[in-house]
Amino acid sequence: MSEGDRLTELAKRRGFFIQTAGSYGGVAGFYTYGPEGAALKANIESAWRDRYVTREGNMEISAPTIMQEEVFEASGHLDGFDDMIIECPECGESHRADHLVEDDPDSTVEDAEALPIPDVEGLFEDHDITCPTCGWELAGEPVEEFNLMFETNIGPGSSDPGYLRPETAQGIFVEFPQLAEYARNQLPFGVAQIGRAYRNEISPRKALVRVREFTQAELEHFIDPETDEPPLWRVEDVVLPLYSAEQQDADDGGVQEITVAEAVEEGIIQSDWIAFYLGISKAYYERIGVDMDRFRYRQHLPGELAHYASDCWDAESEIDGDWIEITGFAYRGDYDLVKHEQYSGEEYSVFKQYDEPVTVEKPTVDPDMGYLGPEFGSAAGEIVTELERLAASDPDAFEGDEVTVEADGEAYTIPVEKTGFEIEEVTESGEHITPHVVEPSFGVGRMVYTVLAHAYETDEVDGEERTYLSLPPEAAPTTVGVFPLMDKDGLAERAKEVANQLREAGLEVTYDDSGAIGRRYRRQDEVGTPFCVTIDYDSLEEETVTVRERDTTAQKRLPIDELPGTLSALRDGDATFDEF
Amino acid sequence: MSEGDRLTELAKRRGFFIQTAGSYGGVAGFYTYGPEGAALKANIESAWRDRYVTREGNMEISAPTIMQEEVFEASGHLDGFDDMIIECPECGESHRADHLVEDDPDSTVEDAEALPIPDVEGLFEDHDITCPTCGWELAGEPVEEFNLMFETNIGPGSSDPGYLRPETAQGIFVEFPQLAEYARNQLPFGVAQIGRAYRNEISPRKALVRVREFTQAELEHFIDPETDEPPLWRVEDVVLPLYSAEQQDADDGGVQEITVAEAVEEGIIQSDWIAFYLGISKAYYERIGVDMDRFRYRQHLPGELAHYASDCWDAESEIDGDWIEITGFAYRGDYDLVKHEQYSGEEYSVFKQYDEPVTVEKPTVDPDMGYLGPEFGSAAGEIVTELERLAASDPDAFEGDEVTVEADGEAYTIPVEKTGFEIEEVTESGEHITPHVVEPSFGVGRMVYTVLAHAYETDEVDGEERTYLSLPPEAAPTTVGVFPLMDKDGLAERAKEVANQLREAGLEVTYDDSGAIGRRYRRQDEVGTPFCVTIDYDSLEEETVTVRERDTTAQKRLPIDELPGTLSALRDGDATFDEF
């Protein structure tokens, strides 16, 4: 069984995730998180919020998932958020044309998405590629662009199209003017959002990896590109597993272990801000349980870059031998804010105050209309505009006696004295600047999937094979399972008291009194519960319990009144089980 | 200024909520929570999770917002989730027909939604109701049903319609077979979900009250209606402000203050389960800051009940003189599970084991085909079926020598000895039962709006008018503001240390060093921060700070090292400011 299949089986049986509406046969690309999965996902989101919002002092907002068409006209998604589709004329099935080309055994193409459509159509002819559903030859069939946004209509009628957002980011960008006010117009500032995003995939696949509805955790960090520097010193010694564009060209598959400082110095990572985020993110991945031996940062190849991005790196995790993107780190520049300013007509900039007012020389004109009007008639207005433009772009042109401008395709010569040309001294207190955007964009479902895959372990305990999830205590859905040895003689009552005491201390607790203790351990092992507490007859007399650790199955005897503190410290990583 | 307008102004200025994409003119019914609003909303959701999931031992899941058509065929939303629409032929504007009828000054109709369409059309004629946009007379225009679900299409082509869920509940119901397994097939059990839901309103209005995209927190409690009883004893003395159907008929507007036990005994609340949830929910509303003087539980009138519900009560809060529904408590019976069983063909039931196996007498037949075949030919099969049916429904019919059944419209008489009739003793270990559902369904946005409206206060401080939000410390976006008196002499450094220390203790902290202390207090007052800590020169020497309470503006001097414990206790309601 593949790693993915094994995981999907456990996920369903234990309540991590299932295909939605399975009773109805389900629809590809939609999954429901069961109780364990929802808790794991919530813990991964909490750790993200702690790391990228609270500790970095960023804001967090929550925007709607449906937005009006104008927003996606501006963002470029209406035009450019497409996949290549080919439809089989025989069976009617639609496929991603680029994937069929890449999957073809004769093909050497690795990134067909980057090719122009006619080239892809050519490959179907050259390689006799067939429909994977029915085997029909697809040569000659048209390859088309398919927009991946889910479309709907807002209100009655059909005149107000709306779209389900393809990324949470646009919900932040459109509110920039207001958000800048909340930040008191001080750059840099960051705005985060965790929420649903949608992609109407042609062929969803691989459980939580390629789905049609998913959760993103995105941070948009707005910076002044001229002056704002990230606190690189905080991460300079962090060692990054980098897989650069150059290494990918060399095709040796190997990653380079290199510190943030070195990677910046050697120019492997071009943006200091991207380097900073790769640095702080590595500790986050470790914290939630990504196996660092199955992890790398991969640089985008030049042809692969999104329309808005300059330097771009992905965090990738390995599952079943495939590398999947779990985060994209993109330097989006001023692309989005400029677009929204153009399309909305509102200002998407901040006014940046200089430390001290600056005096600049500003060439101006103040034409004598009493002369221009009679002389040039209806062309006079256009001539004024051109004089203003010329003064700003080439003030030296006004040094002679006459100046010539072109208006409506004709040249006009005007005496300089009639233009009212002058060089004024103007005092400016600041300037309007459009911030650049640095964006780490996390796929929450893919992180959940990675963490489960990397935590999946089997070993042998008491002669039986055991499956367990080696999740970090902070991420595990349940921190502690509480069991009475038997459901009699007051053991259950005492165990329920202990369970409540632990809940009061803020721990996630599962109480279980059914079946043999060994079976109860196995159930908790399979959902990754790091600690189990058993209340036995000695507990009633001596006020102690057995605490058992998941990975080692080691057991210790601990006093009941120390449990809340001990287990909290173990969950928060402030202590290890060995210490007790 | 109305209460709503005052609130909307503060909400925008301070970052609670704004209309989405205001730069583009926005679209009615879509709002974005700014940093303060997102934090307040998250706190209200956390308190809900603590109350309805953790403390009640329920499960929580997370399902997609898009679901396939079959699900909503089964749930009844495709057919019945409609509002009445009327379109003005003059200006083209669409309106809710029932609202126009209710808003008409001559009208005495209070609940036009419950009327049949022809009656509503009649009211347009009788009262000469006009278009509120352009004044055109609407008499004679057709009133139609408008389905409120947002429709989209899943995948390429247009053959797979999907809908944005109108309630989170269906995402739970469709997974019932799997969820019952997670609950080890033991009733009762509860499954909760917090997430987005959608309603394509014809005329959204009143800020967060009637929107097109909103957040619900729903709990579906699956019970055995024959045997499961709620723990009413936990809430029997809770006093409920009830506005029953009877009181509404009497039209005196007054509510009845009555304990849960009395309301059940007097039959005012019909379902014990609904009574239980009204009881535990009252404390929840108080906890998040709903003003109990502007709150009531209103029973649905018979005509108002949803298609699936028997007894139904709403929690309502008063804003601007209007009562708005913030929660619906519905006894949904087995409606949803039966529907999904019918439409999906899967079993939506649990097998309920008897305490002890039960022996029942079961009449059976085992017809002699060697006789029936030759005797009755092709009718023999049908005859067997009818004999089986008769044995089950009327075993006495087999007491004579002959028995007569009707098959394919003809009567056949068969000797009883050829039917193989017998009464067998069968041992049954349990039975399949379809659970009933009790549902408290909370509108999170409406609770946020209520809590803000009820917290909004003004008073006079130092001769100036002050606006503050009297939010409970647990709900407030920020628990504590930390200010250095001046940004010099090491005060800022010490203040930042204190801020970090408080963050480490899990408190939400805002650090502010800009402007006069008075202005910083006002800013925190307006976002409802309950406590502010000022670091001054004495702080550096004596390790004490000034702590100021929001509502009273009272100030106390407290040691720095006690701050984390003191402020945590104040936030959690374990202490009051007076005690220190």
C-alpha cells in the first residue's frame, strides 16, 4: 500500500478526513475534516497565528470568500488564472492537457504549463497521446484555457457575477487604503488572513493535495522597498535546505544546506525579505511536525514565476516520493496595489513623511491666455497642457526666447515670456509611495496532510504490530487520554475528576473507559495522543497515576496533583518525558 | 444618529468591520472584519467552542462550503429555500415582496412570508404598494419564488451544479453514518461546526444583520427520542425571559421571567431538550456581553416554523428598537436523516443494542412451491410475497384451513398446510433507530453586532465626552494596553519587556507609545480594552505600574511581577478590579 493510501485509510477510520458526502458518491476534490482532523488543523492554524500574527505584531482580518468581478479583473485572475484543458470527443471526459503531456512515457517535458498552447497541441500529435479514460487518440483536439475560479451570481438576475476567491490575499489587498489607516500609515506592516480559498480543478487528485476547496494562511507584508529592511540578524544562522534554480538546471536532485546569511551573501536568495521568511518559517515547520529530512525550499524556475512575482521560493515536503508545495514565498512587488489603484480609481499608497521637509526646485508655467487665445484659437488648451509637460520633463527648453510644442499633430512656437515659465522653490513634507508586498502563503490542508504522513510510524509492541502518529504534543488533537483501569470501585469517578482537572488547566483530554487498557492505548496511538494517564487502585490510596509516553511506550508513576503542570510543560515543549 | 449608524462609524474608524471592497463601491451584504472585529469574532467563537464542544464533550468537524446538488435536493433547500421577489417593470429593481407588504403603512400584516403568493399579490393591489426605488405602482406585477442559494458549477462544463451551503448543518448530516461510527454508535452524541454559510439575499440590510455571507456556529445533537433525556437538573433554576407564542398572540410585548423547570412543567417549552439548551445558552450570552435587559427568547408562531421543525425558539437581541434573531433553537426531529437516507440509499441510523436480547414471536411462511408452481403458474411468485405480508400483518388469518390473498388484482385461495405457516421464536439483540436532532444554530456575525451595540457607552471624563466599549474582558480584542509614559529614559524598553511578559502569559497585548497618555486611553476605550498599564519613572525604581480600568477609569498601583497573574484572573472572571 502506498503511503497516501495507508494514510487515507487511517484518516477515515480515525476521523481525520473523509471525502465529503460519501453516501452520495462524493465529488472529487472536496474533503471533510472529522473530529481529529479538525482539531489537528485548528492546532496548526493556532501555531501559525502565534508565529506570524501575534509574535510578529501583525494584524489579522477576515474577508468574504465571494467577491465581485471588478476585483478579479484588477488582480488578473479573470484573465490569467487558467489551466489547459482538453476534452475527449469519444467519452466526453475533460483532462488537464499539460498533465497528459507530462505523464506521457515518451515525453521529456517537465513543465508543460509553461508552454504555449500550440506547442502543447503539437505534443499530442507527435506522441499520439490518448485519453486516459477511454484510450481515444487526442491528436487534433483543441487545447483550451479553462478559468479556475468558481463563478456565481450575486442577487437576483444574472447581471452581477461574483467569484469564490482563488486566494485570500485579494481580500487584504482591496482593503489596503483602510488597513493603512489602521497602521497609522506607517510602513512596514503586515496583514494576515486564514480562510477558505477555491480552485475549480479540472482533475483533483491525491486526497488533500489537489482539492477544489482549501484553507490558506496568508501574510501580506507591506514594505517600503527603498528603506525597509527585514531583521535578518534574527535568522542569519538558520540552516536552510535550498534547491535553487541553478541546482534544478544541473538536475542532480540534491539540496544545499546553507545558512540564511550565506544564501543572501552568495545571491542565491535575491530578496532579503524572502530570506527572512524562509528563516523564520523553518522553525514553524519543525514545530508542527514536518520531518526536516523530507523537506526543502525550492526556487521557482524563470518560466514558472507567477505573473505578479519576481523572486519566488516554495517550501516542499516529500510524500510517496513526490514533492508537494506547502507554502509559496513570493515577492509580489507593487503589482497588486497598482492594479487596484488603476481599476478602482482610489489611492493605494501611503504618504511617507520625510524626517525633515525637503525644498525642491519645481519648474512651472503660467501661460498668458490673453496672448494664446487670440493667437491659437481652439488649440490653446492643448498647448497649455503640452507646455506644462515640457516644463516638467525638460526645463532647459525654456532657456531661449522661444519654445516649440506639438499639439494635435501640429507644431506651435510660443515666445517664452508668454509662457510664464518660472522655477519655484517648493517645500515638500513627504511623498506618496506604493508599498511592495512580500507574501508567505501557506496551504493549511497540505500541511495537515504532510504532518500526518511524516508522523505515521509502525513498530512492534508486546509482539504485535502497532501504528502510531508521532505528532508533536502541541499539534496533536488530544494531549492526554485518561483511563480508569476498571469501570468499578470508584476508579471511573476518580478518573473523571482527573480528566476535568486537566481540562480546567487548558489541556485537550479524551476520557476512555471501554475495552482493555492495551486497546485504549492503541486507539490513542493511532490519533497521535502523546500521553496517557491510567487511574488504578494505587491511585486511590497514594494519589499517583501511571503516565505513558506514546513513542517509547515508557511508563512513569507521577503524583496526581503535579499532572496539570507536568503535562502542560510537556505539551509546550518546556520539558521532556525523561526529566520526570 | 441611530444606534446602528453610530456603531458603523466606530466599526470602520477602529477596525471592527467595513463593507468589503469599498474602493470599488462595495456590494450590498458583504463585510470584512478588520483587526479588532476579527479578534472579537474569534473570541466569541472560542467561548462558543469552550461551552458547546469542549465542556459538553461534543465533536467538532469542518466540511466544505460547496456541496453537490443531490444534498440540497434531499435537504429540501433546492425546492423550499425561497424568498418572494417582485421586480419593478419601470426601474428594474428587485425587492422582497413580503417586506414591501409589511412595510406598507396601511398594512396590518406582520408576517407576510407565511402567506401564499396570490394573497401577497392581492395585497399589492389592495394597498397600491409602490416601488421604493422609483415610486412605480407594483399592482399586477407577478410575485415569484427566488431561491436563496448561490449556485456554481463544479469542474468543466455545466453539468455538475454545486451550491454554497445555506447552513453548516447539512455538512454534518450527510456524514452521519461515519460520525456515528466515531461515536461508536452510542446515542446521544453531538457534532458541532463553525463556518461560513451563504444566503443570496434580495435586499441585504442593517450591516451585519442581513448579509449574504456569514458565519454560523451550529450544534447538531443526535438523540434517541424514546430514551434520551437532557440533564435538565443542571439548568432547572435558570430564569429565562420567555416571549411565548401565546404572549405574542396577546400582543402585549411583555416577556415572562420564568425558570426552566417551571417553563417545562407548564408546557410553555414543549421539548425538554430545547429547554435545556435555552438554559445553558443564557449564561453563554451573558459571558460574551449580551445585555440581558435587551434580550429575550421568542417562540415561533405555528405559521412560522421551518419545514423540518416542530418546537422552535429564537434568542433575540434588541438593537435600535428592533429585535434580531441571534440563535435559532430547533427540534428538527428525524427529518434530515430520513431524507438523506431516502436520497442517498445509505443507512442513516444507529443499531441500538438492547440491555438484554429480547425474544419475540415472529410469524413466518415457507410455501410449498411444488404445489404453488403447478397450481398458479406465473402468479406463484406474487402469491408468496402476499403470503409473507399477510403473515406479518395478520397472523390470525392462518388459523383456519384456507387462506386467501390477492395478487395482481385476483384472489387466490391456498390451503394453510401448503403455506408452511409457523410462529418462530426469534432472539433480537437490538434495533435500528433513526435519531432525532436538536439544533442550536448561532449567527456569529449577529452576535458580534449585538455585543458591540450593547457595549457602546458614552460618559464624561475630565470634562470631555468619552466613547467606550464595555466588552467583557474575555471577549475584548485586546486584554491590556501597555504604555510607556514617555518614549525616553528607558521607559519604552521597560514597557516593551512588560508587554512581552504579558504576551508570554497568553494575554492579548497592544503596545502604544504615540501621543499623550489621555489619547492612548481613549483609543483603547474605543476598542474595548478593559485594562491599561502605564510604565512611569516610579516603575523603574519601585517595579510597580499604574493599572487603569476602562469602565470606571479607576487606577491602582500594582507590582510588575504580579501583573500576569492579576490580569489573567481579571480576564477569566476569577477576580474583580476592586479586589486589588
